[in-house]
Amino acid sequence: MWKPPEKIRFEPQPGRWPDSGEAQASRLFSPIRLGPQQASTIEMASRSWVPAMVPWRASEDGFVTSDVLDWYRRFAEGRPGAIVVEATGIRDIPSGPLMRIGDDRFIAGLSELVDTVREASGGKTRLFIQLIDFLAIRRRPDPQVYFDRYLEITERHRSALGGELDEAEIRARLKAMSEDELAGVLSRREMESLRLGYRERVTDMDLPQIRDLPEQLPGLFAGAARRAKRAGFDGVELHYAHAYTMASFLSPLNTRPDGYGGQREKRVRLPLEVFEAVRAEVGEDFAVGCRFLSEEIFEGGGTIEDACYFAQRFAEAGMDFLSLSRGGKFEDAKQPSIGAAIYPYTGRSGYECMPGHISDEKGPFGRNIGPASRIRAAIGKAGFKTPVVVAGGVHGFDQAEAILQKGEADIVALARQSLADPDWFAKVRAGRGREVRVCEYTNYCEGLDQKHKQVTCQLWDRLDLDEPGIKLAAEGKRRMVAPAWKRSGGD
Ligand SMILES: Cc1cc2nc3c(=O)[nH]c(=O)nc-3n(C[C@H](O)[C@H](O)[C@H](O)COP(=O)(O)O)c2cc1C
Ligand code: SF4
């Protein structure tokens, strides 16, 4: 993963922990209603949130497994205000072990997941599911294979090589060229496919499946949301963030000429149409919000001004919550090795998404709070109170409480800190914050995610491996869920 050149090493700074009285009286542990005026029927018991994290535990065909149930049960035991279930594919297409919700056959498993979380949290935790669409992406090819099989030979290549060459000769000539020479013959996209692997874009209007996205996606998202409602979820989070389809519509790189690209007003059109289709399908008594980016963090990418504008439009449309992430783009990602796929969290934008402990002078904690605060103010200026959820390096009570007290956000999300200790919420509420296993922001978990390996935390995955009945990850060395909270004596 990319690291800021300053390479300053930060220790976690959880600060002071409150006693139980202070915790119970805090804003963090006070309830909040969702909705544009915070008046929806959906109330959260506290302003804490476990954002979506893919743990790679679904079956190869996208079903909920017993490992998925164990994973979310463990989070639910800590009783956060809400858990957002990992990015789940809305199409009925093979997507590897990514969870799916693109057909009614997925409902039974998802329903079991809802029951598991309800039971483990005593009904105290709201459960949402993140709905994702993504475009085709291929692994970085072996150059020989690329020139033999993938590259479509065109007149452009023939004339650049200056002759009446047949296809086989062109392929042979290209195979023998250096990268510099190739740059003079291949188009930018062809060079990119060679160097990084082929990747579709929302601007590929020559591809029918891309051209038709505005027709297809509202129905696909609405169908997925209907299934989520049937399975018993409290709501859905539309994934409009990071490197995926909907974020690409919002990005300034979206220059589609069909009324869905160009100026901000047009880039936000499909995200709004998707929301409207979803709302029409599920009604008002089911939470519908989205996750989007406060900034894209690459040259020419979406800015905070864009995000303020989108937030106002989403609030005005009636979204129930707006969850803010940052970065996580393909545009600045590192070149993958041959045979691997490009991973959107390997460049600077990836660092901003999941800031690690080696940082610049700003440090890894709360880098998204300033932008979130601006976005929340813009929503307020437009007359809405849509709850804003902020994530990024939050691990201490004082830090979380200050965000809420200062009105920088309405709900605080802890991703890696919840992974390090799913009992963070219960411990802090009980005045036992000193028992929290504090995240060190090493990004070991994120490294596992990159390799599509079952995600665990280095602070607990080798602990008590001889405990009876514990499940181990595929390679047999790591426990799959955090050990139970063994309360220390005393108060
Ligand atoms: C293993 C892992 C998987 C993640 N998967 C998702 C995901 O499915 N959807 C999403 O929006 N963000 C995902 N994220 C990003 C987190 O939700 C969160 O925004 C990020 O980790 C920053 O918050 P933190 O500093 O509290 O960890 C993932 C993060 C990690 C570490
Ligand atoms: S592996 Fe554990 S300690 Fe390291 S960043 Fe992930 S959650 Fe935090």
C-alpha cells in the first residue's frame, strides 16, 4: 500500500475512557432517528456504526455461509447502533466469493443473517446491507498472452508499424517491442490493459452493457432492495463510493454524452434515479441511504464542492442517511503483478480511504472529519438534517464524542477498530474502555482483503487457538472471529 513520504509512525491515541455514567449520558450512546428531518420511523439506539467490510466468507456462488453468520454475530454481540453488511452484488452473475443479492434464492440465507444479528444484539443493533454494482475488470495479463489472444488488431496498429503486415506478423512485432516503443503503437486504453489489466469504464459508450447502465441499474438496485426488505433488514446502503459503478457516475471523469455525464447535475442523475427506484420499491418505513466520497483524491477527481452538492441533492431526494468515505480509486492504484487484478486501495487515494499508522504530520486519525463537517453544514444550509456518518481512524471515546458534540457528523463509524475489538461499544458503554483491544492501524487486515483471503485482525487471530470448537481460516493458522470478551475483575 502507498504510504505518505514523510513516513511518520503513529501509535493509537484512544485517550481517556469514560465511566459508565458518563458513557450512558453521552451523545454517542444517545438514540437518533434517520431521515432528512431525523423523523423517520427508523431509530438507532446509539450513534455508533460498523461500516461495510468485506471479510471474504461467502460461498463461491455468493451465499451466506455459517462463517458469515459467525462474523456478524460477533459484531452484533458488541451492540453497535448499526452494522452495515459488506458490499453485496446486486446482479445475478458469478462474482467469486462476494456476497450476492441478485436473485430471490439468496433471501433465505440473508434472512438467517438478519435473525442472527437480531438475536446476538438483543434487537439493539440496526442492520443494513450495502448494495454494490461494479464493472468488468480483468487480471493483468502476461504480455505474450495479451498479444497472442487479447489485443484486437486494428488498422491503427498496421499503419503504425508501417506496412502491409498480416495479423500474425503484427502480433509478433508487438511482442518484441519495449514498453516505450509500444506506447507509440498502442492506444492509451490498450497500453492500460497491458500494464494494469483491462477495465471497463462508465464512458465506454460503444459497449451496449455500459450504454444501457442508466436503464438497467435502477431496476437492479430496486430488486436487490426489495430482497433486503423481505429478508428482514432495516435498510440498505447504496454503494456510491470508491472504485465502483455508481461512484464512477459521480466522478468528473464521467463525460458520458447521454445526459448522465458532464456537469455535476448530470453526473448525479443516475444515482438519484437509482434512489428513486429503490424508494418506490421499498416504501418509507425502510431506511435507504448511500455511501459516497467526500473527495476522490486524485488529480482531476471529485472535490469537496462536488460532495457538498451531491449531499444536498441526496438529502433533498429523501435519503435516510449519508455515509462518507474517501478515496479508494483505481486511477492512482499500483500496477498489479502479472496474473493479479488492480486493487483500488494501493495508491494515495487508497491511503486516504484506510489510513495506516505510517503517515504524514496529519496522522491517520480522523482525516475525513473536516470534509464531513463541511458536507454536513451544506446539508444543513439546504434545510435538511439527514444524519451524516463519518469513518476513518476513529478508535477513542473522546474522539467520537467530540465529533458529535461539535456537530461534525451525526453518527460515528468504526471499521478497523470494530474488527480489532467488536466489543468496543459494549466495553465503552459499561465504563470498561480500558479493556478495549485498540486497533494499531497496521492494515494487516486490509492486506488480507487485497488477496481475497479471509479477513482477521493480527491482534487476535493467533490467540487461544486451542479453545474448543473455534474455526480456523483456510490455511489453518488463524482464528476466524475475535475471542469472547473475558471481563477482568473489579468494578
Ligand atoms: C477489510 C476491509 C474491508 C472493507 N470493505 C468495505 C466495503 O465492502 N464497503 C465499503 O464501503 N468500505 C469497505 N471498507 C472501508 C471501511 O468501511 C472504512 O471506510 C475504512 O476502513 C476506514 O474506516 P476505519 O479507519 O474506521 O477503518 C473496508 C475496510 C476494510 C479494512
Ligand atoms: S489488523 Fe487489526 S490492528 Fe491492524 S489495522 Fe486491521 S483491525 Fe487494526
